[in-house]
Amino acid sequence: MRSPSLLARFVIGITAIELLTYFLIWPVTAILVTYMGLAVTDSVNYWAEFHAIEVVDAALVKDADGSAHIEATPALRAYQARNPNFRFAIIDNRNGAALAGSSEALARVLPSGGEIIAIRNYFRLPNDPDPKARGVLREAKPPYRMAVYGYTLHWEDLGAVMRMLADVTQIVPFLPFVVSAILISWLVTRFGLTPLYKAKEQLAGIDFKSVDQRIDGSKAPKEIAPFLDALNGALARLEDGAKRQRRFTANAAHELLTPIAILRARLDAPNEPDFLSDLDRDMRRMQSIVEQLLVLARGAERGNLAAEDVDLGALARRMIGDYLPLIVDSGRAIALDPPAAPVIVRANGQALECMVSNLINNALRAEPVGGTIELRVRAGARLEVVDHGEGVGASERDLVFEPFWRRTETTRGAGLGLSIVKELTEKQGGGVFVAETPGGGATFGLTFPDRGAP
């Protein structure tokens, strides 16, 4: 289930704030302003009259015969206990008589009626020692009027003020302001969210083929602009990944087309004397390309590889043993320059074998027939594979580690091995480099944090 829209949240929030302001913040503020003497009202006790009137009005009970009496309700007794100087009187407008229970002293000084009926009159009794004392005379339940006097403000009187404000006669004049505020907040919010609606429409038209498009945030408010900038950043990263994936797929397909074409040609001549050996070599080549593609793809998805302690010297000897038949068959040789003491590195064993294997394959393609490939393991967690071929120029030393890079179209290999070496090395906190071999050729090296001798 979706959460309410931002527009709905704003409208609900504005409405809640207005109600809170009307029923609580405004009365409390008005009371404080009156208390500080900044209001037109001469006494803070003005805000207590609503509770006093409410209590006395509830105590006026009409009888079945049309008469009325004052009932000493618990609320009235509690109010009189909180306000020792409180007095009240209820006058019958028909005869000017005060109901039993009224304050006689207060009833004597009230107007007896006549031509003018007081709807709401404020007064203070003469000779009252309290200069802030006040009273109010107003209509009660017909045909009666009431007077309350000597009330003082208490915080519990705020509830009566809020109930007075909830009266329909008070709310109706306030409604236009509420409706106007809600409408204005809706319009302003809707206008402010326009960039998001436009961004939604633009995003709806973006797919894998049009991921190069960007969201226009030039007219977005500063609160929304960072979100659109982050969204454009995500699209840029997606575009980069899409380009790499398309390039990867295209080049991988190109690299596989050649061995597949060769394989199909061999299958047309199965009676050739070297058919099985050539077929086996072609299959190994295809398998090598696929494995390299898988390693490169998995490496792009995974984080750091699981590490273990690996002896570089022992690994180099093992890799030489694996490659020796292939190297001898190719008319070349391989040699190991071992370290004086074991060199232990913290790396993933399988990944390290893949890296060294790719470096040996690269050296095998570069080494002239009759030459010798060298593996060197040095203190400081350093392994080097040396060939004596054409070498790598200074301008090409960064390019050789890019996927599918080859010096020329006739260069053997898929152009994946060295990029795999770089990626796997970096994932294990190491480094890879290429330098010139003294006398000609290239020296590729791996470096790792040294764990020292066991």
C-alpha cells in the first residue's frame, strides 16, 4: 500500500497546524500578550470568564412548571473552591427577581431590566479592593440573564476557551481562512512539485537504448535539484555500465567468431592427419576465451575476493610445472628465479593462479622461438614474468590493461588476459605494472602487501 502523496501530506499538515493554532496556540498567545499588558483587554482575567459562564450556565436548571432553580453541581462547587471571591447571580427578566442561590449583594447592584436588556456588559463593583476584579453581565437561558464576578484565570480555564472557539458561531467566520490556506498550500506545493512530475515523464521514456538521456533540473527548486542531480548521476553510471556491457558483448562475440569459424573449417576435413590435435587446440582456445570472459564478468560483480596465505615461490614453481609441456612444444623455455626465503602474500589462491597464468600466456606469445621466459619472485611480495619480445612502448603501457586492447588486428590473443590481471589484482589490494626488459622485451609484475616469512 502506497503512503499518502506529498500533496495530501502538505494539505493535512496545513490543516492540522491551522486547527492547532486556532484552538491552542492563539488562545495561549493571547493570554500571554494580555498578561504582559500588550492587549486591548485590561485584565488577563478576561480569559477566565468563559469557564465561569459555562459553570453557572450548567447550574441553571429549568423545572417542568416553567420555573428554574440553581443546582449546586460538583463543577460549580469546585470552581467556587478555586476562586474564593467568585460570585454569581441569575436574574429572571420577567420580574427582575434573582433566583435562590444567587449572590444577594451582586443581584442588588445589577440593572433591574426595563427598556434595555444587557446582552454582554463588563463591570467592576465599587469599592472592590482588587483593581483587576471584573464581572460580566450577559444573557443566559431565556428568559434569564446571569452575572458572574470575581473570577481569576487558571490554566484549566483554557479548556473552556477552546470549547467556546469550537462553537459554530466562532468556526463559521474562521472557515474561509482555513479553506484559503488549504487551497493556497495545495497550489504552491503542486507548482513546486512540477519539476518532479516532468522528471517522472522523462524517466518513463528512458530505457536501455536511451540511457544517455538526462533529467532537466535547470528550473528545479534548490530542495529538489540535489535529488535530480543524484538521479542524473545514477543515469550516467548506468550509461557507462551499458556502454561497457555493449562493448564487452560485441568484442566477445567478435573474438569467438574466429575460433568458431576455424573449428567449422576443420570439421569439413576430418581426415586430415592432425585433425584431432588441431581440434583439441581449437577447443582449448575457445575454452580459454570463455573462462576469461567469465572471470572478467564475475570480477565486475563481486567485491574483494576471499583471501588466504599464499607462498609466491611455491605457486610459481607449480605454474611452471603446468605450463612446461606447452612451452616446450612451442620451442621455448621457462626458468624460475626463486627468492632467498619464502614470500607469503595474502591473496585468493585461484585468482592468483589465473593472474600468473595470463601473464605466462602473454609472455609465451611475445617470446621469440628459442627464447626463455623468466619467472622471478622477489622479497617485498613481488612476482615478475619476463619476456624478450617486442616490448611495450611507453605510450601503450596503460592501454595494454584495457579489455580487448591489441596492438594490431593480427596480434594473437583475445585481449582479455591483462585486463583480468589488473582487475583481480586491484580487488586484492595489490598492483600490476609493466616495464622494459633490459636488452629488449617486457616485464610484467604483480605486487602485494608482504606477509613475511612463515
